Amino acid sequence: MARPTQVSSSSKTSQQSMRNEHWMFDDAMNERIRSTHVPDGRVVDVTPVLQVTRNVLRHIIPNINLSMNGHIDASDDQTSLSTVDGALDASHKICCELSCKCSRGGDAHATTMAIFNMLSSYSWGAKVVLTIAAFAVNFGEFWLIAQLCTSNSLAKSVALLKKPYILEHSQTLKTHFDALSKLINAMVDVTKCIVELTELPSKYISIDEPPLSTAMAHIHTATYWIISSVIVHYIDFKGIRTIKLTHKVSSIHEHLQSQLCLCYERIDEKKLMEAFAHFKRTIETPQVDNLMILQNIFGKEENLLNLDRAEVYINVLRRKYVLLLISDIDIFEEEIRVLEVVYKEREKFSILQSIMSWYTVSHHVAIEPAVIKYIREEWGFVKKPITVTLNPQGKVLCPNALSMMWIWGNSAFPFSSEKEESFWKAKPWTLDLLVGHLETNLPTWVSQQKVVCFYGGVKMEWIESFTTATKGVANALDIGIEMVYVRKKNARERGKKITGLIKEKELSHA
């Protein structure tokens, strides 16, 4: 879906209002315009009309931007308008109104209101599209004649009979074209905004609440200036008012575009909450197997990548215990290795190792936003890696089994919260649990009833001072002591250098 770019922050609201004053009307004028709007409930699909209109205008103005919601492409027109014949009749009447009244001069406001009355039964989006379509017909005809009248006798004769001023001003038309192109682009931009605003899904956004209500409060004014711009173009073809109108219409577009961006944000929020609630229901409801859960987690991703980077269908995980490793890109090798150890030690995995390799999604963007929201809010993932355990039916056994794997390895399988609780009840909390893997001599020191001091730091001067002073105190009090330096796992190069110096100077264990 093509969406407008978000305009600057809300701190510019007051400035925006001041810029909008030159196109806003008083209450009396607002009421006059609104009184002409009496929709009869008919639904007109303006997309094909806008597509043909675009194909007319893009031949005249190559850089015109008319794509909307992905419906309109840049191919040559092959659209059928048979389904909107009635609406085209209204557009043809507007053509006549423009040709008969405007070409001879006239009151732009009166003609604008006449077109409003003519289109009273149509939606605001249909009003602007049908008017722009009528403009494209007349302007396209004019442009064809202007292009051909100097080299084609038929075109020259038609120009003499229908539009003699083309011949009179054929040399000066180019000077007005650039300014006119900017106005047409601005008119089209506003038309797109109006159509999109009127077609926003009511399921996700209410017309009675901001930001849609804020945009709709000015949609009649925007429609007026689009129709009026078309009319002024015919009355004042030389472009004296074109620059002023372009500024006015561009300001309207800026206002509507900012509100449209807010509308899309609100719709995205509602869709995200809906998808989040659906995923939450699915993962918390007992399933026959885990396939539906996995399909919800991986979204559009139907294939996974195994260790050899070959694609395998997600079905390979069906009715198996699944560990979901969730991390950002700063995961450390040690955190991957602990999973690898758990994975390789299991006998079942060793038997099936040839077909049970690691699986990853081939594109991380395949994970749906609702699933990411659930992972953050329900499973508590922020930055540090977590490992979520799913049983063969897709039930969450533990929202983070990583600590179990570090401490107990495969003996904690199937890595459920209940298993972890039973282990903690059976195993006393000791220093060995915290640092048993870091220092193999720890059990001996404990049996010898020595004081064990674990310390860190990054400055060698402090480390030398601290270890010397600590050993001095221990010797003075006749206390058996062992000291162990522990570095941060993410301070690899600097940590290795410090560790090497500590060992070289025999300050402590490291």
C-alpha cells in the first residue's frame, strides 16, 4: 500500500493552522458547501476512472504522481469503465459545464457551486475524481490539438472552429505549462488524499474520532478548491492565478497528508492489537500438534534453513520439542555453544542428527509484528538472548530455558518451568552454581575451607594494588585465600591482555 510520508512533529501544529487560514472558510460558506452534499448511498468505484485519468495526464505531464494504494500502475490503459457508466455521465456533464461557461469567462465560484449541486448524490471522493476526469478529457483534447495544429491540417481546422485561442497563443503556451504542471500535480495529490480518506476501513478507524474526524472536517473545503482550480484554469488559461492556487492546494495537501498519516498509524495499531490478540489466543489454546503455533510464529515463512543453508519445509518440526533461540545480533558465541552442547549430547538427536540440524528463518522480516510484540511483552525479550521451549503440541514449557541449560545441561530436559523449580528445590544454592564452570579448583578450595575472592577490573595498576593488599591482609590474619580474576565476556581483546599480565606476574588465578 502506497502511503504518504509522515510530516514533521506535532510541535508545528500552530504554524500549520496559520498556513491553512488562507484556504479555510467561515461557517456560512462551510454550511453552503455541505448543504450540497446529499449522498444517496450509491458506491462508485473511482479506481478505474482515476486510472484512465492518470493515463491521460501522464502523457501530458510525464512526472505526474498518480499511484494510489498500489492499484494504479504505469502500464498503458486497458481498463474497462463499463461498471461506472452512470458516473461517467456526470463527468460528461461537467465537461459541458466547463466548455460552455468557462471558455467564455464567468464566475468561478458560481460554476463551482453548480458542479457541487450536479454531484450532490456522490461521495466526496467521487466528486473530485469525476471533476478531475472531466478536466483530463478537456485538457487532453486541447493538448492533442495544440501539439498537432502546426503540422496537421485536420487539427488546425478543428482548432480554428473549436479553440481558436490555441493558434493565437501557440508560441506562449510553453511558458505557462511548468506552472500549470505544478498545479495539476498538487490537485492530483489532494484528490488521492480525499479518495483514500473516504475509503479507510471503518473496522479499524471511526469517522467520529480523531484523526479521521479532523481530516473529514476539511474534506468539503479541499473538494471545493480542487473543483475551483479546474474552473479557474479554463477562465484564466494564461496562468495569472495559477501560482497562488498551487500554493493554496499544496497547503491543503500538506494538511490532509499529515492527517492521513495519523489515520494509517491508528489503523496499524488496531491491526497489530487484533493480530496480537489472535496470536495470544492461539498459543495459549491447547493444540493437536505444534504446527499451527509455528506457522503463526514464522508468519509467511514456509521454509527454514538448516545447518547447510538448504531450505526445508517447516513441517520438519511438527510434533517435536522445539527450542526458540531469540536474540539480537549481539549474541555471544558462548551463548550459542551452550545450546549446541545441549543439542549434541542428547542420544535422540545423535541418532537423527543427519536430518535434525539447526533451523533458522531465511528472512527475519517474515516474523509478524504481532508475534514480535508477544515475544517482548509476554516472554520478556529485550536484548539478552532467551530460549523458549515448546512441547510437541506447541505449548510453552518455559519462556526462557537458557539458565537451565547453562547450569544443568540435558539433565533438565524437557526444559520446563516445573523441571527448573524441582531442580532448585533439590539443589542447594552454592557458589559452585555461580562459578563452578569458571574455576575447576573451586571444590578443592572449598573443602580446604579457604576464602575465595572473585574480582574484576580493567586497570592493571589497581589490580596489582588490590591483589597485593588483599594477600597482605590475609597473611597478617593467617587466613587461607585464593583469588580469581574474572573478565567480562564482551571485553575479549582487552580482557585477554589483562588475563595474560595477571598470569605473567602471578598476581592471582584468572
